[in-house]
Amino acid sequence: MSSSARSLSRAGTALRGWRPRQWATAGAGALMTAVVIGVPTDVVPSPLFSRSVPVPWWNYPALAVTAVLAGLVLSTYVRRPSPAGTERPPRGDRLGWLGGLLSFLAVGCPVCNKVVLLLLGASGALSYWAPVQPLVALVSAALLAEAALRRLSAQAVCPVPASA
């Protein structure tokens, strides 16, 4: 998709045309994302997981932004039945997956991440990884926002017609 087809106004047009099924998918996707990322990282408290380091304040808005954007991206995959030969909108799914993974790493406990712990040790995880996590959260949100913008813009440029 060319960069000229990617715009906030087109994304807004696509959102205004969404059916209740797409909005329901967005809500369910946001909730599912919050649980899948929030529970294992203990941002969402549960008896299943714990963390060695308290949850920093910024983890909560980072998880909320991730959940909303992931729900929007997921909803762009809900399509109405269309005639054969209808072109599929351009993809942004790689950005969405990468954004979700980075979000998981960003809000996770710095000393609970086994890879970081093996590479840096406990003091390195706290000294080097923990200060970078807010930046990872911003990159995650940017990737998810870009994926949503690309997919929504594509829906407005090349809408899938409803079948009778």
C-alpha cells in the first residue's frame, strides 16, 4: 500500500463504517490482550504469577494502550462476506505481532525475564533493562498504532462490499 493511502481520515472513515460485530471483536480482543499480557507479567494481579519487582506506574497505561490498539488491529480481520475475486487489503499484521511481543517485554518484571536474566544477570536487568522498558513500551505502541492505521486505511480505500 502506498503511503498516500495511509491516513488518519481514512482510518476514521473505516471506523465509522464498522458493524457491531467488529466493535464486539475489538472489545473482546482488547480484553483478551489485557489478560494475555497482564496476567503473566503480574500487571493484572492473579494468584498464578508474581513478580520480584513492584509494578511501575507506567505499566498500567502501557497495557491499556496495547490492549486497545491490539483490539482494533484484531477487528480489522473481521470481514463481511464478499464476492469472489475481491482484493484483500494490504497487511500490517507483522507490525501488530511485533508490537504485542514488545509490549509483553516492556511491562514484564525485569528480573523475571529469563533471557534478560541470563544475558545481564539480576543487577544488569535492573540497571540496564529496567530503564529501557518504558522506551520499549513506546516502540510497541507505535508499531501497534501503525498496524492499526495501515489496516484501517486500507479498509477505507478498498472497502469490502457486503453481500446480499
